[in-house]
Amino acid sequence: MTARWIRLISTLLPLAVATAGPVAAQPVPPVLAPSESGPAFADLADMAVAAPIVAGVQIRTTIKLKGPDAVGVAPGDTRLFIEADVVTLLRGQGGLPTAIRYLADVRNDARGRVPKLKGSRMLLLARPVAGRPGELQLVAHGAQLAWTPATEQRLRTLLTALVAPDAPPRITGISGAFHVPGSLPGESETQIFLTTASAKPVSLSILRRPGEQPRWAVSLSDIVDETAATPARETLLWYRLACALPPALPEAATAALAPEDNAAARADYAVVIAGLGPCR
């Protein structure tokens, strides 16, 4: 290994053992093999939110790291120092050099061998290394994805939604709830008010009518729109709700309600959670 490679690798290795960012679960993210399916939408959204750089690259060179340079590598993985050419830039204020460098732990094949990645196209969700143009740190375990047209399109749609003027804010909690019985037996309305990182209003409304299934909707303004539809799966609004809402209403949110209204509000909230489904 030449002195040039040693210098380049030595600048990136500290990033492999000192992760940064709220979603960085492992020191160095592994590559998803091209045969594997893409990540779950919630995982993709977690990484997209955290990544100031999203780029499509083509791998030019890989170097296998061993010994002290591969501390913390999981069994069955190999740590690689990778040089790649930038093919597309989906997000990145200020742009990127045409060639970039980073570390990744790669899953070995069934025979225990390192896959040949030279020439492979990948999608990276990363952050820049301060003071070192062209050097990147992946934002999370799994933030290097095998490129496919479908995965790139999912990322493009998600990144566009994140910067839209009407993008749903990040949900931080539940501030309160109230329940109002209707004039007919079986008729009622529950409203649940959410707190957000940007202080923008978000609320849930659940309507019950005699002989009908409960209907719920989300409002992103101070005006409750009873005709609004429930959020579709694999959308930013669905992700904000499904991955942030607690499984049950907190006690503080219903403390002021009468016992029967408290129980009704909790039952209506359960309708919302079931409708959203799990955040996988």
C-alpha cells in the first residue's frame, strides 16, 4: 500500500470508530448486495433526514482493511476503503468533487469472500468530513445502497417532499385531547393535538357515525378538515406520524377528561395507530 493510500485511510478511520448523528447505529455501514431488496421506507426516511449529501456513485477502487484498521467489523463483514466517481447528486449544497472517498463494511458472499464491487453503482447517504473535500462519512448503518432505478426514484421523491413548503413537521409529542359525544347514539368526535419541532399545528380528528366505521384524518393547520384522507403509506406524512406517535395516549394528554371521555379518546386514538400500521 502506497503512502498516499495510507494517508487517505488514516483520515477516514477515526470516523469509523466515532460516529455522529442521531441515526448512526453502527461504526461503518455495510453495502446492501444488489440482489437484496431496498430498505424499508422508514429506514430510508431516517437516513434521508440525516444526510446533507445524497449521491449516486460508481466504485472505482476498493482496498481491504485488516488488523487495527478493521476494529469493530461484524463477523462475516469486511471493511473497505472505497474511492468512487460521482454519477448523480441528489442532494448536496455546494456540490461534490467528481471523485469521493469513504469507508464501508461489506457483507461477504456465501463463500466468505469479499464481493467484487469495482464498477458497481451505489447510492450514498452521507455527511461531509470537515476540512477534507471529497471525503464522506455515511450517516447510518446501511446508508450505502445498491443502485436501482426504483431506489433512486424513492429517494428523489422523499427528498422533494422533505423540502416542500408544506412538508409535514417532525412530531415531538401529544399535548392534549378532547372528546365530544354527538346528538345520536354512537356519534362522537375526538380531536388530538400534537406537538412539533417547528411549533406548526398538527392535529388528529376521529369521527364516529352510527352504523359506520370510524373515520380519521390529519390536519396540518389550525383548521380541522373533516374531509381529509388518511395519509398513504410510504409518504412523508405517514412516516412522521407512524414513526413518532406513541402506542397509546399519554396520561397527561387526557388528564382533564371525564372517565368516559378519556376511555373514548383512547379508543379513538387506537383507531389511528391501527390505521397507520407499524413503523418498520
